[in-house]
Amino acid sequence: MRCNLAICAALLSLASLHGAATKPQRLGFGAPLTADALKPFDIDVRADGTGLPPGRGTVKEGETMFAQSCAACHGAKGEHPISPSMRLTGGKGTLTTPNAVQTVGSYWPYATTLYDYIHRAMPFNAPQSLSPDQVYAVTAYILYLNGIVPEDQTLDATSLPKVQMPNNNGFIPAYQLGK
Ligand code: HEC
């Protein structure tokens, strides 16, 4: 559009006056987030166990769970022979070799992360469908398969953070590099 300077200025100031007059104070969209609405998203479990829910599960219960809900994809004992990202067992002692096998047992530094991951993402086809008892149980079974807990282990919010993972000291925080 072509216009001389005076007309353009007048048009512009009219436009901005109009904007000021009709600008709403609030858009009125949405509603304040309540603690209850936030709950389903507040599921993180930290390395020290903060966020673990009440509940408990045993290796034996986990064995049954695993056969029903996990083995079809991960192999009967978590040994998936083809896909490395689906192997849940083995690989201990291989991390410093050219053929490192990274699994929950050989690589993951915290047992609590196993709870967080399974609860958040597994079974792959029905994430967040397991109860806390079921997640504790299947976590116990995977740790047992890796020789990290004994067969009579029960896991809950107190015992799980105490489980020491073999590669717990295998990570160097970035701020310590070069020191
Ligand atoms: C339908 C197939 C399927 C089922 C059923 C399934 N998973 Fe998985 N799982 C996967 C896939 C695919 C991955 C890799 C995902 C990725 O790398 O993003 C995976 C990854 C994992 C990992 C992370 C492995 C790693 O080292 O990164 C764990 C732990 C795990 N699954 C546990 C379970 C448990 C426990 C169950 C049963 C409650 C289960 N999964 C059921 C497909 C499945």
C-alpha cells in the first residue's frame, strides 16, 4: 500500500488505539493446575530413591510377571539374543573391552532407575499399566537374573535404593573430567 507520511501516521495511531481498547485483560483459556491433575505426571524416581511409592515385590512374583508381560520381547531370561537394546542381562566385565555389552546388569549405575524406567515405559505396548507391587517384583527378578540380588529378595522403597549396582562407580561426572 502506498500512502503519504501524514496519512500513514494517522492510520497507524488509529490501529494502535483500536488495539489498546479491545485488548483483553485475560485470555480466559485453561484452568489453574491442581495438585491432583499433576499427580499422574509426577512419577520420577531419583537415584537416591526419592519418589519411590509404597508397595513391595519379590523375585518369585517377578518371575511370573516377567513370563507373562516381558519375556515375549526380551527373552525368557532377559537374554534377547538379537537386539542389544533389549538385552536385560549379561555383559558384566565387558565394558572395557572392544565388544562392550551394555545391559541393566553391566551398565546401569542405579537400581532405582530400573523402577523408574519400567514403571514409566514398560511393557512397551502398555506403559504405566503396572502397579507398584508388580514393578517392584519385576525389578527384583531382573536384578536377580543379573546376580545382583539373591533369590529370596523382597524390594520396596527402603531396600531398593540400597542395592549396589556393579557399574555404580563406572561413571565420571563431566565436572571431574580434566582434573
Ligand atoms: C512389546 C515388546 C516389549 C515388551 C512386552 C516389554 N518390553 Fe521392555 N523394551 C522393549 C523395547 C523395544 C526396548 C528398547 C526401547 C528403547 O531402547 O528405546 C525395551 C527396553 C527395556 C528396558 C531397558 C533396557 C536397556 O538397557 O536400555 C528395560 C529395563 C525393559 N525394557 C524392561 C521390561 C519389562 C520389565 C517388561 C515387562 C513388564 C518389558 N520390558 C516388556 C520392548 C518390550
